[in-house]
Amino acid sequence: MADWSRGYPVEESYLDTLQPELSPFRWRAALLTARRRPVAEDRPFRFVELGCGSALSLLGLAACYPHGRFSGYDFLPEHVVRARAMIAETGLGNIIVEEASFADLAASDPPARHDYAALHGVWTWVDAETRADIVTLLGRWLSPGALAYLGYNAAAGWAAAAPLRRIFREIPADARQTGFTAARAAAEDWLALGDAPAARALWARIARQPDGYLLHEFASVNGSAAWPQEVLEDLARAKMGFACAVELGEQFDAMFLPPERMDFLRRATEAGLGETARDLAHARTFRADLFHRGAPRLTPREMVAGLRALHVIGWGRDRPVAVPDARPVAEAADVHPDLRAQIAARIGDGPATLGAVIDSLDMEPRQALQTMLVLMVYGDILAVRSPDEAAAAQAGCDRFNAFVARRLAAGSLVPGLASPVLGSVIHVPRDLRRAALGLDPAEPGTARMFHALGIVPPDLS
């Protein structure tokens, strides 16, 4: 293993992925509901991703926010080479990717302070010394009021993975020349004994991933999981505090938890467990959280005003793309079908502001706002950018999606597309990607669905 790696697996580069969670606009509703002031993402801003890999998600963000300036840093040269090739292919000029370690960056001053930072998976893949470098870096590089996204393995759900990690870490080095075939078989044999149902549930979600993913999640000597309070204590040294989870649905526990788990959550929260209680109640394996560096607390009036200003369109929880939270929901938390139909009629072809829809309903305003937020969590309505914001992002997203189309036509796999309407990349099922981009015929309903998201077949001539 190379000395410069600090134990991070460098034998194989990480796979190209898209992270829809990385989206300043997507964070707006969650931040407002948590009463934290969002950064104004409709104005010029600076965004840095640390440990960006091949920067595919960052490239999609650059397409969605032409007024933003995006910087990605990774210490694997192969990642940087791939990222720069994709940047050149799209022709986007508001993104750079550089080779650097976190220690290098922590010891230097940025060209200018940043409004956003993002680290996906990195926190629980590196050693304590590197995490300390990250904290120093965030303290030096982020502006007052800035936001940082951290996606990391949650200890509550990953506790069951300890035996699986041990299996993968003890494979002799020469056995890895044929990949993790032996480790996969050993894991299946152990799970077949039936003594670890939680580990089997976790393995069922991960076993289909390629070896490059397992190398980072299971075989890395620094692979770990964290409790939210531990992360918060570390980031406090950068003058940062917890803002909220990225997904709006994380603030609506009763929609996802049965009564006995809600009872546990209430008692544990009263005892002072906070986010730890939520991890235990939901058996979370991963957290996607926002931390702020002095973002002001909103008054209730400011929160309501911010939410009312959001634009929304009608959608559908059964649609195959852009539904924010696909977890099963409690039937008791649902909105009556007649009210759903009434709200859909009020939105019409949209977009409409949340406030305009609320004012048109024969309901008490607070209850109407709560209902609209519940429908956003379900995916029956989507928060979208204003028409002007979406129009400004159209050209960049067209470039990104044309790049994806060329890759798909050549037989490569890119897992999603960029939506100017949502201000983010989105995962798209494999059978729909080609149809969305005009490479295969699309059913009229499919074409209308993607058109509503600003995704149109590119001109590849």
C-alpha cells in the first residue's frame, strides 16, 4: 500500500456515481423547515467538493448552476484525469478539478472563501488524522453562513457490518487478484448460518455492488461508521453546527415509523439523545446531513414566508424518477385522496407557488402548509426552481445530458441526467435513460415526464 494513502484504498479507482443529494436548491425546503437560513443559491456562489472522485456529480451541478463556481479536489491522479476529460467533453467553463490531499488544502488559504462544501462518503473512509485535516480545511475555506454537506455511514445501522468488514479485510493480498470472489462466498456462508439477520439485510443491499465499491466500504482499514454527535463534536472546532438532514422527510418521523418506534423516539429524545435516537429508531445505515457555519436561525414568520415562496409542480409518488424518498410510509400519515386531487387541480400545469396553492384551499393555513409538505415528502408534488432559474440552467444541462447521451451511445453507463428544473442530477432507471435522450423511442407519457423536468433529447449532430 502506498505510504501517501494513509490507509485509503488506492489499488482501484472509485466508480463513477451521481449523488442527487448534492444540490443547493434541493436543500432549501429542508433548511427552511428546520428554520435555518439557506445560502442564496440563485446568486453567484462558490462550491467545493472534497474527495470528488471523477467529479461526475460536481459536473452535473456546474451544469445546473451557471452562476456558481465549482472546485473539486481528489488525491488520486486517475480520478483527476477522468474528471478533466469529462469537463472538456461537456465544455462547461465554471468547474475545475485539482489533485491535492486534505492535508495540503488544510495548510493553504483558498483563492476565495466558499459558500458550500460537500463530502460524500469520505468522512467514514479516512483515518482520524485526515478527519482533523478536513475540519481545519472547513474552518479556513468556508465563509460565515456557509453550508457543508456530509454523507457518511451511520453507526446505528452499520454495527451489524463488523463481521463482514473483518471477512473482507483478512483476505490475503494475492487472493484479491481475482477480486472479492472468496470474500463474497465467505460472507454468504456465514450469513447462511442465520445468526445475523441485520447483517443479512445490509448485505442484501450491498452485495450487488462491484468490487471497487466493496474495496472502499469493507476492505479499507479505515472504513468505519459514525454517530451524529461524534461528527458534530468534531465539526465544532470549525465553528460549525448541525442544520438539518438533507431530505425533508427526515423531519417527519411519524410518516415512516410504526407506533412502537415513535414511542421509543419520543422517550429517547426527551432523555437527550437527539439525532442518535433517530438513527436508532430508523436503523439508519447512512446519513446525509447539512452543517452550517453561522447560518442565522429563522423566525417562524420567516420560515413560513420562505416555504410559501417555493414553486411546485404536480408529480406522483409512483413515478420512476425524481421522487425524493422511496421508503414505505405509514398509512395513517397519508393525505386523503380527495384532498390530493383538489391540490393537484389547484397546481394545474404549474409551476405554482406553495403560498398560492395554500391560499386557494379551504383549510387553516398552518394545516394547509403541513399538508403540502407531507405531499412533497411523498413525491406527489415537487419543489422546483422558478422559471427564470430553470431557463438560465437549460443550456448547461443540455450540454451535460448530451455528454451522457454520447456515453450511452458508445456503451458506457452513466446513471442519470441533469435537470435544470430541479437544480440537480437525478437517477434515471436504465431502461428510461436512452428514451429520455432520444436514443430509443419514448412513450408519450415518458416524454412529458422528462420534459417537465427540463430534460429534452439533445442534438448530437
